Amino acid sequence: MTSTTAKAPKVHKKSLGRRMKDSWQLYVLLLIPVVLTIVYKYGPMYGIQIAFRNYNPGLGITGSPWAGWKWFERFFRAPTFDRMLWNTVKLSLFSLLWSFPVPILLSLALNQLRFKKLKRTVQTVIYAPHFISTMVVCGMLRIFLSPSGGLINLIAGTNIDFLTESTAFRTIYVASGIWQEAGWGTIIYLATLSSVDPALYEAAKVDGASVFQRILHIDVPCLLPMIILQLIMSASGLMSVGFEKAYLLQTDLNRATSDIIAIYVYEQGIVSAKYELGTAVGLFNTAINIVLLLIVNRIAKKYGEVSFV
């Protein structure tokens, strides 16, 4: 008795050169963002060495004398280092804790609206604050929180100057961030939910599933990979608290909680022209963010099977 085995036909793969020749138009289009990334992202990395030199603009980067870890040590020994570090971490963690779930909840709620006109109106209203500049938002906050005639004090019947209260700064910062960015953050989640097969909802209705059960067993699993990716991206910027809002809302009386690393970089690196110190602090922030990115990415890959690499 003989048996025959069917041989799979050989697939001749095209070489890279052949593929590039066949689709050269696509590679030309790809070349544009690659060049821009190299020029504007990787090119400036040449200046990182300023953090390790006694920089003299007249001598240039390579001509300036080597300083080693001098500027890092100066930053770590700063009298306000502990306060700046913990304020930055706390402000970032609180922002992540309270701001991250809001776009998810908004997208789940908006996805349940069946009146398209109402849905578009609500989307427009919650998206709009994203397009207001940070300076204008801070001006609005100063007006609303003013002890004399401010909306919040009029409603509460008080005359408290909230911006001079150290305990209120983080709440003001986080709450204004949610108002400004939560609606914009729903875009990516709504786009993900739009890919759900409507037949799943119909089948769930036939089985008697409630609205909450449909959200829990259809919408949430669909959003989970995107939620993990967004969490990784948010965690990677843990040390990069927005400078503009913190600086514009800072007063002498709330520095105990508003004094963050980004403001220190501005005051030392820009105002005082200590470029070496500013670069060293920025490099320190970047190193911490990279480590956090790798840790969160590893955890997400292990438990959620979703990661960047």
C-alpha cells in the first residue's frame, strides 16, 4: 500500500528591492515622515550632552568643558528637590487616577444614545473645551474662583481665595483638566466602539441582556485593548506634568503643592539661563518616563496580551 503526500506549492517571495521597485510611490510617501522624525526628533538628541558640560554658547557644545554629573548632583541637592519630585508625581498620579476613566465612561454613555442629533450635540459640547488655550482656561479659573464675585464663591456664599490655598491646587488642576480634555479623549474610544458588530447587540437583546449587561460583556471587552494602550501612553508621561497650567495658576501661597519639576526647569534653564541644569533635569525626567513605559508595557503584555513591543 502506497501513500502519496501532496506537496504545497512553493511561494516565491519577492525581494525587498523588488517590492520597493513595485511600490516605489508608497515608499516615497513613507520617506517624508521618516525624514521629519530624524530631523526633529533624533537630531536634537545631539544637544543632550549639554547636561554633562559647562556650556558656553561662544565655545559651542563640543567646545565647552566636560562637567560630568555636576548638574545632576546640583539638582538632586536642591533644597526643594523632594518637594518638587513628590508634587510632580502626586499631581500626575491624581490626574491619571481621576482623568483616565472619564473618557471611557463618556464614550460608553454616548454609544447608548440612539438620537443622532442629540448625540452630535453632546459630542460637540464636550469636545469644545479642548480647543480653548491653556492661558484662557487659567483666566477663566481665576475669574470663577475669585474671592470677590467669583461664581464658586457666589454659589457657596463664601469669599475664599482658592488659588492661595495649597490644599485646593491639585483639585483645581485635575478638575479643570478633566473638563478640558475628557470630551476629546472620547474620540478614540467611540471610534473603537463603532467597529462592534451590531449583530452582537441584537443577539444580546434576544437573549434578554440588559443595557448594563451589553455594556459589560460587549463594549468593555472591545475597548479593553485600547484602554491598555492608552494607559501605557499615559503612564509613560508620568513625570511630564503640563508646565503652562501649573505656572499660570501658581501663587506664592500655593507653592507647597504647585512647585513642580517643569517650573524649576523654566526658572533655572530659561529665566536664569542655566542651560546645563535645565537639560540635566529634562534628561532625568525622560529617563524616568522611559523606565515607567517599559514597566507598564511589560505588565500589560503579561496580563493583557497588549503592548507596544
